[in-house]
Amino acid sequence: MQEEFAVYGLSSSVMYVIGALKILFATLLLIGLFYTQLVRPAALGLAILMLGAVTMHIKVKDPIEKLIPAVTLLLLCIFVAYFS
């Protein structure tokens, strides 16, 4: 994973911050099962991270196979945020 972030021109510190944010937003989505007011901010937070991921994949001209998971998760997060 560090090699992937290095290709994107990002440091290992950024990798840890992004990883922590992904865990935070995913945890908030789970907690959102009981506290629905957390669902939209968590989904939007993940959507922002996935938008950044899509941008980076395009920037370094990754093959489509690497882009599909980020695009899929981005669309799902937008869907959840819109309908919550």
C-alpha cells in the first residue's frame, strides 16, 4: 500500500490519515444503524475520500480495474447520503 501511495506522490503519513478516516467513516455508518443522524455525514465523508481516490487513479493513469472499486463505492456513498 505504501508503494501505491508513493506512485500517487503521497507520503506514508497521508496514507495513515486516509486509512484512519476510512475507518472512522465506516464505523459511523455502522453506528448510523442506531443513530440515523450520523449516516449522511459518514456517507459524504467516504464519498469525498472516494472522489479523491478516483482523481488519483485517473491522475496516474491506472488501468480501469483499479478505478472500478473506488467509483463503485463513490456511487454507493452518494446514493446512501441522498436517501438518508
